[in-house]
Amino acid sequence: PDRYAVFGDPISHSKSPKIHQLFAEQTGQSLQYTAERVPATQFTTTANTFFAEGGKGLNCTIPLKELAWKYADHKTQRAQLSGAVNTLALQADGSILGDNTDGIGLVTDLMHNHGITLKDRNILILGAGGASRGIIEPILEQSPQRLVIANRTVDKAIELAQVFSQLGTLTGCGYDALSGQQFDLIINATSTSLTGDLPPLPDQLLAKGGYCYDLAYSNQPTPFVHWGLANGAAKSVDGLGMLVEQAAEAFYIWRKVRPATETVIASMNSQRG
Ligand code: ATR
């Protein structure tokens, strides 16, 4: 069978092998997908070996997405601006294509799985690191009324807003500047959930009936998911659906077959501890 893998460090808790196994069974595709712990210092040599030995495609996760962006021979437009690549695909001519399916995975999960429209909404992204960069373009494509990026280090939020300024209206600011503002959708793209923290969010930040979405996922609700529920969110969910949707997009790039995600999300949800 054709070989695929996810590289990252740490990687032992990766759900990607299970997700791709379910996709392969569902679509009748014959493939092998493994998870390999690859530290940043060994990424290039390990990826070279993987493709030299016949591997067809890789997913790359923390801390390898920026390295994968540099590694790709050519990139899709959405990967270009995001500065990060989570999917590498061997092409017929032997070159390696780099794509970033995280943003489309988020937008698909929001819109199709949770019924949350982005058009004309006031949207706030928390954080201005790599995770934020990957989701801005697909969100702007949905024509929100306003997109604000708030970050602890204010300059990074302002710089990030400038990078995408030709694609839509967005601004960067610090957390202090959020007082008195309201948003219909707040997306947590900081790394705080991994450490059990939460950015400093003012009261009344979430509009009545608004939504909260944490890019992180965990077996227990994250601090930000809790914050959303405590602040009257109509829905406050974590990124498990995004994980499955970005995987489906990668599977499609590799196999040219689009798996159905609903049953796979249900299955992954039922396996939460
Ligand atoms: P990733 O690739 O996951 O986005 P990153 O590029 O290191 O990782 O970015 C981490 C993000 O989480 C940043 O926006 C960071 O804010 P700073 O740019 O000010 O460092 C944010 N972050 C991390 N810990 C935080 C905390 N305790 N409170 C608020 N923001 C935090």
C-alpha cells in the first residue's frame, strides 16, 4: 500500500493515524499511515528518506510546520501566505507540493458541522502565532464584517494584520483594547490551552448568542471552552472537528477522494477519555 505519515514532536498522542485509517476504510483506499516522532533538527533528512523510500505524503505538526513550508518545492496560495505547511504531497513529476489545510479545516467545521456562518460577523482571533496565521485567509474569504486579532505582544498582532491587509479588513490590538467591544465569534488560537491558561478577556466580550471555538482539543473541555460556556455562548467547542476536517482535506489532496467526516468525528468524539 502507499505510505503516508505524520511527523511531529511530541507525536505519541496523535489522532491522525486513526482518522486516516477510518477514511481509508470508508473510501476503500489501500494505504498505510503512521505517526513518527521527528525533532526539528532531523526533519529534512527524515523527510528526504521518507520520500526516497517511496512515501507519498506527509502531515507535519508542531514544531515542523514552518520547516515543511521551507521544504516544499512549491506551495498552494493558501499555504504561501500562512507561512506554514501541514501537508506535503509527492507530485507526478517527483516534486513536493506543500499545502496548509488547517484554515479550511476550521472553516468547514464551523460552517458545515456547527452551522456557524462567518459572513457579516464580528470575529475575534486570540493569538498572533503560527496557528493564527494559518486560519486568517480562509476566514477573510467568507467576508466577515470585521476581523480583529488580539495578542499579548501587541506588535505581533499589528504585523500579522498588515500581512493579510490586501485580502480584507482586519486589525491587530492588545487584550486591553478589547474592553467595551463585542464579537459574534471568538476563536482561541493561542497556545494557552496546552498549559491550562486563558488570555485575559474582559466581561461582555462575547455577543449574546455568540460562539467560541478553541483550535486546541483535549479529552476534557479546555479553559477557553469553559470561558465560552460561562459567558453565555450558544456553542463553545474545541478543535476536534477541525482536526478531522484538515485531515479530510489532506486525504483529498493525496488520494483525490473526499471522505465523509461526520461519522469519523462521531467516532473520535466517542473515544474521548
Ligand atoms: P502556535 O504555532 O501554536 O501559534 P506560537 O507561534 O508560539 O505557537 O504562538 C503562541 C501564541 O499564544 C502567541 O500568540 C502567544 O502570545 P505572544 O505572541 O504574546 O507570545 C500566545 N500565548 C502563549 N501563552 C500565552 C498566555 N499565557 N497568555 C496570552 N497569550 C499567550
